[in-house]
Amino acid sequence: MKKIEAIIKPFKLDDVREALAEVGVNGMTVSEVKGFGRQKGHTELYRGAEYMVDFLPKVKLELIVQDDDLERCIDAIMQTAQTGKIGDGKIFVTDVQRVIRIRTGEENEEAI
């Protein structure tokens, strides 16, 4: 099993969610996060005063998938989250040792 963490632009969330549902993903965790990378930040104007916005709003998706589904999920995220502009985000993939559904005690693939 693998854990996919994807940091994407907030306005792409619905498109990515729909694309993942089409490839069979039936659950994920979504968090509103802030951060920056090469995009750095930007300057905004508020009541006539300029100020620097260092941390940009992003959305973080977390999902656990079986190894066989990994590439389909990554492709779905890539195709729908990409705008071609700086700040499109990142995808991180890590191994998952064990998953347990608290309600039933099911483990691993049965618990996903």
C-alpha cells in the first residue's frame, strides 16, 4: 500500500476529486494548508498599504491506495491539477506498513 500526499491549488480540488473517483478512489482526507516553494509569495494591497503574503493557500490531499492503483491515481492528479503555471504543487508517495479500520478491526486492503 502507498500513501499519496498531493499539495494542489484550491480551485483544482473538485476536478481532482472527480478524477480520482473515476479511477476508483473512494476516500481521502483534505486539509486547507498554507506554504510556499519556488512560487515564494506575492505582494497585496489592503486599504492603501502594501504587504507581503509569504504563505499561499493550498489544499493537501491524503489517500491510501493499493500498489496496483498508484500510477492511475498519480496520473489523475497530474492531469487535473496541472495549470502549467508556477505553484501547481507537488505529489509525495510513501510506503504504508499497516492500516486498521477502527470500527471493525479490518486491516490493510480490507480497511482502505
